[in-house]
Amino acid sequence: MEAPAALTARVVTLFVVCALGQVGGSLMLGKTAGFTHPGWSAACALTYAVSLWALATLIREGGPLSLLMPILAATVPLVVILIAVFVQGEPASWPRLGLLTLACAVIGVSGTL
């Protein structure tokens, strides 16, 4: 096992690509119509593939999986929820948003303990 990856511009870039790919893929899922629309399905699959490549590269270069996954598990759903509600206009009550935010925060914090 390699030494943990230093926080370089490359590491940050790969993490951002990974996170944005997960967010983008999640937001495209509805457009795929259950993967029956070929164009959106290909775009969604490619977006997820690039995201997984970035994650695999981070891990190969020494990034700790036990830290990366909880951070992604906390940030990706939170960003998707915020975009779905405030950009795409999905309905959500403030208590629901608060609970979802709290759940993401608990996941993120628990991954660092």
C-alpha cells in the first residue's frame, strides 16, 4: 500500500471530478427515462464512468478509501438535493431539507472518526 496522497492540485482536481461526476450522473438519471433514451443514457453512463475513473485513480495513488467514501457520501447527496430543490424546482419542506442535511453531516463526520 502506498503512502496517503498529499493534498496536491492533482488530488483536489481528481476529487472534484469524482464528486461532480457523481452529481452530474445523478441529475441525468431522470433524463434517461429508465435508460430507455439512448443519448441521455450514454451521457449518464459516461459521466459516472469518468467519476469512477477519478475515484479509482485517487485510490491507486494512495488516497484513503475509508476517508474518500464518507466525504463523497456526505457531499454528493447534499449537492444533488440542493440542485433538485432550488434549481429544478422539486418540492421539499424545510424540515425534510434539514433532516437530509443532518443525515449527510452525520455520515461525513462519522467517516472521520
